[in-house]
Amino acid sequence: MLDDDVLIVSMLARALKSEGYETRVKNDAENAVAEIAAWQPDLLLLDIHLDEDKSGLDILAELRREDIATQVIMLTADDKAESAITAMKLGAADYLTKPFNVDEVKIVIQHTLEKVKLKDEVTVLRRAGLRGVEEEFVGGSAVINELRDKAEKLATARVPTILITGESGTGKEVMARFIHNCRSISGGGEYAPFVAVNSTALPAHLFESELFGHAKGAFTDAKADKKGVHPTKAYFVS
């Protein structure tokens, strides 16, 4: 807790300790970010109007610049919407307006920590799934790691078409499968089947037929209508 109101901090500390929370208290902004970074608490109760020189919003902004993942609940005696909006834009998880009762604080803290736990569980499951996918993506060099990172970012981009270029045998299909599988994992395992099409093994008219379909009788052996690229499948064309 980071609040210059000693009475409020003492009351909250006692109440939260009785609920089993490990708590630490600080009443000024001096070295606050460094201490928070060192301790890495799951959650911080932070007063907006902290010091004359540095406000709680300044602390929050600095925490986010330093990429400190601690969840922040802002405490404020100001009931104006502008303060809450500013805090949420800076990355606050929630805010409480003074005066508040202890039960209200407990509920907000519990809700915030439950969201963090759920997010962590999703991350663990996703990483576990990616480990299985990465077994096909062999290599640990800086270049391979950079390619893997780019592929994971592309997998979340949700663009309909991705162009992968490279010499024959450099792993374009492996990259395509990796992106596809990453999308499948991030989508909860439900994604379009992967279909690889080797265009070099197909004559031009059959290549067009494979991608765009054809009508019965369009060419020799076209004995029935054929659909082209299916909207529920993911195609890799080499």
C-alpha cells in the first residue's frame, strides 16, 4: 500500500492481514518505484494524491514504463470521472473512491487478483501448447529465435493472407504450419485444418482448379463441379 494517510493505511493493513494477505506499507513516494520493483507485489493500493512532488498517477505511469506487472488499484478522494479515466488509461486495474468500507476494498482486491490468476493460467496453457508446436521448429540461434517471435506475432494478427518467401528447402511450410498451429492454440484449439498445396507439381489449369474450383466439363476429366479454396480450411501454397 502506498498512501500518505496513515490511519487509512493502518486500518487496511490490519484488515488485509486478517484475510491472509502479506502486506507492506509506504507513506511517501520516495524510491517507491524501486521498492515495488524489488518486491514485485501482486497488487498495489496506490493513492492518487500522494506527494506534492509526485502523484500516484506519476508512480503508476513510471511502473508501466518500467514494465512492472504489479496490478494497481487507485485510491482517491476525488469523485470526478476524469481522475478515474486517467488512471485506467495508464493501466490501473480498478479504483476506489474515499471514503470506502473495508468489505468493498476486499471485494475489489479479490476480483483483481482472480483476473490475474486467470490470465496467468491462460498463459501457462498457451505456452504448454506452444512447446508442442515448437518441436517442429528446430533451432536456437538468434536468427531462428527472431523468426519464431515474428511468427508468433503474425499468428495473433488475424490477417487473411501471409506471404512467406525463401529459397527451396528453407522451411517455408514449417513456418506456415507453426503460424497455423499457434493460431489454433490461441483460438482454443478450434481453427481451420491446414492444407498444403504444391503448385510446382500441378499444371497451370489444374492449379487454378485447385484454388478457384471449376465447373463440370470445363476441361478433360472435369466430371463434376469442384469448389475452390474452402473458407473453413487454411491453405499453404508453395
